[in-house]
Amino acid sequence: MRLVRVGLLLALAAVGGVGGYLVTTVDDGGTTSFSGPEPVAAVSPSYPVNPVVVLPDSDRPALQPGLPLRRATVGVAPFDLTLPVPRGWDRSVPSAGEWRWYPPPGNIVNTYFLRVRLIGNQYQPVDHAVDARLDALRSSEDVTGLEVLSRTDTSFVAEYVSDGYRRVTMEAYLAKEDSADSDAAYAWIALVGRRADRPGMNDLFGRIVPAART
């Protein structure tokens, strides 16, 4: 009988190795009893997933459609660009060959702005410039959760999270008019904002890009 009891214990222990361990108790008379199997913590738990933390948008009112525009010129002829920009927005030059326009009172974290850059010296076909820009966003350490919402050979619309804020970007590449190298990207126009700004961004971007002249 003792050998049978030992064999039973070994068998139950083997079952515990698969589905958990049995809890045993021994009373004063030497009789052993068993409770049901109880789960044990995994030895190698799955890798934790770090969720993307998105901070609340600023409380600035959303960009509205129908903003009045004015013509502006960037660069120096013959390497210049004229385009309509929102009237009353402030212009800044963060680096050589790049211009930005912000609504008053200027640059506010997580709001909307217009960005223009002359890139003719990169000698990239327009469609290649679009690909390169998307690749740069995908590989950027400052960008997570990139989602391309629409795309053409010359432009795209995407969302991503940067510095904790969800951003919407509309970007287009223009070739130089009347140029022997008419396939090369000459100018880059980007409008960046929030999801709440999408209606106003669609309207503004749709009026700026077709009216730009290289």
C-alpha cells in the first residue's frame, strides 16, 4: 500500500508540472489530502508592449476653412518660389532654405503651421522625394505610430505621434516649371496640425499647392 501511495504522489506531481501544482495537507493521523491544482506564475512571461502615450491637444480653436490668403515669395530668383499663405500669419526662418508661417501669437506647441523648403539641390525625382520623406518618418526616433492615410506620386497625408502629440501632416512636392529637369523635386510644402484641424487643413492645402509657382 505504501508503494501505491508513493506512485500516486509521483503521478500527481507530474500532472502538476503541466497545469500547476497540487496543494497537499497532512492531518494529525498521517492521512494526506489534496486540493485542486493552482496556477503558478509563468517562468518566461511574454514581452511587455509599451503603448503609445498621446497627450491631449492644445485648447487652441481648430483651423477653419476659408482663411484669407496673400502672395509670398521665398528664395531669390531664379531659385525662388511664390505661393499663397494665410494673411496675418507670422513668418520665421528656422534654417537656410526653409520658411514657416504660424498663426498669431506665433509658434505654440501642438498647433497648426505651414512649412516650405526649397530642395532643388537634392536632384531627386518627385516620386522618389515622397518615398524618401515617408522612409525618414518611419525611421525617425521622434515619430511613432505612423499611418499613411492617402498618397499620390507627388503628395501624401499621414498621422503620427511626435513628442507625445498626435499630428496630421499634408505634404506635397513640386517640380521646377519650364525646367530641363522637370521631374526633379524643387519645393516641398507641408501643413501640420491636429485631427481637429483636418477640415481647415484640407481647404487651406487645397488652395496653396495648386497656386504655388516655381
